[in-house]
Amino acid sequence: MTVAYPYKVHTANLSHCNIAYIDEGKGPKTLLFIHGLASYALCWEYNINELKDHYRCIAIDLPGNGFSDRGDRAYTMHFFADAVYEFIQKLELKSVCLVGHSMGGQIAMTTLINHPTCADELVLCAPAGFEVFSALEKALYQTSLHISDFLSTEEQGLRHVVQNSFYRNPQQGNGMISDLIKLMETYPMSQYRKMVEGCILSMVNEPIFDRLNSISQPTLVLFGMYDALIPNKLIHHTTTQKIAEAGVHKISGAVLKMIPDCGHFVQWEKAGEVNKYMLNFLETN
């Protein structure tokens, strides 16, 4: 293990891959945390540290990421959603709240759309999936996500991507950057490239906006006021809040909280506020 997780790492043997996960705490609900693009389970560390005193907290490494299986897979939103659903069934989890960040938010929503009874609540931290793209915009989007930064074997490229997710203090993510570089370097680069490209392509090619009204679970949506990634500034001349409001309007019973002085990595940059919002949300649903 090239990265030292501060918690014990478990493994779930699924039908198409093995998933590594953290499992901490006990409580009346299980919070199942899903990370974003090219990230890992520890992006939820600051949340697990507090929330495990109230609930069971499980954070997974998505297939192709962290310590989970890699290999030649589709790496689409539906692939990840099926893996999340099978994971829930494998561990026989009950009273589940899905918690997703960025791409993990789109995966969480896809999971609920495809498997409506697999969770009781939903928490979305700066989720992908609310922003709508035309055919032309999809092509532009795929070239504007700085794919080369994600695919770089050099620290500078990955550092740029992660730091751009913070508003006030980009150095706040330095520990995460160090971990992700170590994990990236354990991949054959062609395999890592295919995983990241598959994720980026599927986020825009598997839209869910028009299906959000099928989500009936109580939903908490959290966005940073200064999210530099949503919306894509090169394509959509609008605000994060307008994108957030459009998505929340589609989900019956969804609640939106815009967090000031915060960027895309809301659960890390403003962990204390996010944890308070989540605790209040879960206590009242």
C-alpha cells in the first residue's frame, strides 16, 4: 500500500471487481460516501472523523481508483452506479444515505435513478449532473477539463487540478495531492488514462438532468459559492447558484445550501459547516 490510510481498509468482492473501502462508526444510518474524478476514499476524511460518532460511515474507492481493482473496464456512470448498488447488496446495508462529491454526486444520482429503493436519503456535494450540455457543448467540455492535467505523471499537473478545487487556500489539499500522485504512479499510464477519459466522457454522455424528478428521497445539496469547476466557465456564462437551483428544482423535496468563501471541494474546504448541515439534515429525515 503506497498510501497510509488512517483507517483500516476492507475489501468487498463484487462480481466484476473488488472494491476497497473504509468502514467506521455505528449508528441508525449508514452514510455511503462516493468520491469524485481521479480521487479516493480519503477525500471524506474530515467528514468521517466527526460523523462516525453519530452514524456508520463507509467511504469507497471507486473501481479504478485508490486501492480498488483497476483494469480494462468501461468506467461509465452506469458501471459505477451498478458497482455501488452491488456493494450495498453485498454488505446488506440498511437505512443508507448516499453521499457523493462532484462525479460521485452524479454516480449517486444515477444509482438512485436506476435502483430507486437502495437508499433513503441523498447528500450531494458540488455534484456533476446538474449542468446541461448541447452536442456542441459536449465536444467543447471534453477538451476544456484539462485532461492533460489529470493524465500527467508529474506532480505539477495533478496539483493544478486539485488546487483549482479550493477557493481561499489551495495548499489545503497538499496532503491529498501527495497521496493521489503516489497512487497514480502505481498505474500503467495507459490504464490510468483510459479510466480518467472514460469518466470524463461518460459524465457528459450519460446526462441525468431530465430524470432528476424520479428521485423521491429527501436530498441535501451543498455548493461552494465560488466553485471554479461548476459551471464550466468556458462554455456556460452563468453562476454556480443558478446551476444548483436548476438541479434542486427538479428533485422533489431537495434543499440547497450555498456555502460562502468556498470552492468545489466543499466537504474538505468547509468540513465543519458541511458536517453541521448533514447532521441537521439526517436528524430531521
